[in-house]
Amino acid sequence: MHINNKSIFLFPFLLLIFNHIPSISSQCIEPPLFGKTHNKACPSVSESQKKPLNKITNSLVNDDDNSNSMIKIMFTCDEKSTPETCKKADIAFKNAATIVENTFDLKVPIAVNASFVKLCGTFIKCAVGQPEPLGAAAPSRLLPIKDNTDGETRLFPQALVKQLQLSEHPEFSPVDIVAGFNSNSNAFWFRGDPPIGKDQVDFEIILVHEFLHGLGFITSWDDYFNANASSLTPTPSFIFTNPEETDGIKEGPITFTGFQEYILDRHLVLTKDNSSLTPIAKKINGFAPLNTKFDDQKAFLDAFTKSPVYKETEIMFKNSITRGSVAIRLVDGENVLIETGLVPFKPGSTFSHVDFDAFGNTTDFLMRFKAPRQVILDDLSPINGDPEYTNPIGPKIISIFKSLG
């Protein structure tokens, strides 16, 4: 791995350590790699009752070469893959972790459950004849933390909460980031392979991108209710009396605990006037008081779609498919356009990436929704526009993470 130290920027995740306090809420969100998010009860715990944070992941490490890393990789490889391929994938995970470590001044180790396996049949059911997914990564858990900058409670990725080193926080999951990638794909290029093909992607570039999603480069705004997207809300949170469901709809009484923003959402603005999306989220939350009970999920959906605030969700959907309408507002007042140019709306790509066209051939190319083909980490000049900048994590992306605290 050749990384120019001049291109690596370090900053502490603890700049805003005293601005965050645990929420009294006990509802966390666990976003799966593929499929629907689900709610998880996570009561508040005190660090004094737990192991020291620097020992929390020791038992998870299965490779001595990983022992001094601040990002602990728990690597699993498909037994049907060749030992050589598994070794290359393992090295790629460690190299990607090194890039993230060299860019961000992590205070507490992060545990990553990394799988290089045949995804179809393991993580998801795949339709016959349809392209198989390449993979994904996500926070293992999103935790409700009250943000004293504006008094709102937002969901923070667990890996970021660990860096805040709070004395009390919602209960952690055993790992911080979950990553799964398809060993059945020929699209990945690994270090040591023949020259990269025109349709291949450098696996290490993919991994750095996905690690950043796991660290918090995700937004809550999505359509959680319609098969064909037509409305956008922050993540809805519920307490379910009965975990059973029929045709994707929960049965039995439910308690609505609010639409919840993620920490990145605090910085989202409408570019037409630089107004924050948080007031829109609050307006949508005005649909019903927190802890309102409904007979079942269908009753909730019927009430919500008939409420006056539902029009706000439809306006937000229009913004999500209008290029240049929404941006991440940096501390210095600069706007970083996010992806709102995909028509139709594309879950997982829209809103949770930077604008594809605006950041092509720039040093901030990494967090676009499509990975660059036929470009390797050791030579980013064809895609980043600056041969002197050799870190795949660009300065604007670093600034975004700096703003998260």
C-alpha cells in the first residue's frame, strides 16, 4: 500500500464530546445489509459496568497481524473460494482499514464483521437471471443520542458513539460495522492480480467506501412504506407487541415512537435557501404524539397517509429526484451536493452519496454511488484529478466526518 502522508488528514472524533448525551429512548435501529431495518430495544448502560473499551474487541480478533489495529477485522471467507482468493480479500480488508485509520484519529477500536462469501443464499434470496449484488456495509446498530447543539435526539452509528467515550449510552452490539461481499463475483480486482479489466473495480476502493458508510455516511431519508417510492421520511421507529408479520406487514398492536434522523441529517439543507431538513422532519413527526398506539401497522399507515403532514413527505420525494436540490452543509458554509439526480429513486444510492456528476474527476470521488472501473488505489489519477493526492478519502468527505463530531 503506497500512501503519500501529505495526503492523509488526521482529526479527532472527539471535538464535540461534551455536546452529546445519551437519550432516554431505548429504541435503536439495526440496519441490515440487505432488506428492511428493524427496531431493537437497547437499554442505557454505564461503562463502569462493562469491560474497558480497549479490551472490548480483543476476543473478536482472529489474526495476529490485526492485533495493533484500531479497526479489528473479523474475517470470514467462503469455504468454496480458493485459499489464494481468501487471502487476497483478507489483505484488502486490512489495507482498507489502514487507510481509514491513517485518515481519522480513532480513539477506541472498531470491530468489523467482514464476510467474503456467496451472498445469494447466505444473506439474501436472489432472483434467477438477475445480477447478483456485489456487497455492502452498514453500522451494526444506530443509537439514539441527544445532540446538545440543537437539542434533537438523532441516531448515531455505534462506531461513532464509541469514539465519544460517553460514560452512559444505549447498549452496544457486539460488533460495530457489518460488511458482506460477494465471493461469486468476477468484478473485483485484488492486489497482485493481472492488470485490472475495463469492467473491474479495485476491491480496496470499494471497502474504503463501505467502511465510511459504516462510520456514518448515511442518511435516514427513504421511502419505508411504498413498494414504488413516492414519499420520503426519516426512519420510522416502533415498538411491536407481536413480532409476526404477513406480507411484510406487522400484525398486532404497535406503538409509534417517532421518525428519527441520523446524525448526518443534521447537516442536510435545501440548496434553494440553505434551510435545514430538521424542521421538515419535526413537521412530519407532528403527525402523532410519540408513543401513540395503533391497532396494527396497517392502521398506522392508513392514518399517516391521510394526515395533513403527508404532503411534506411527497415534497421531500420530489426533492430526492431533482438534481442539486439537497446538500450537506459544511462548517465553513460550503455545500456538498448529495445524490438526488437518479430517476427513478434508487434506495441506498439516492441521498446517501455525493452527487455523481459534481464529484467526478475530483479528490472527493469516493462517495459517489458507482465505483470507478479500471482504476486502482495505487493510481487514482484517472479519477481524482490530482496525481499528488493519493488518499481515496477526499478533503470534503473528511470535513463532513469532522462535522459529525
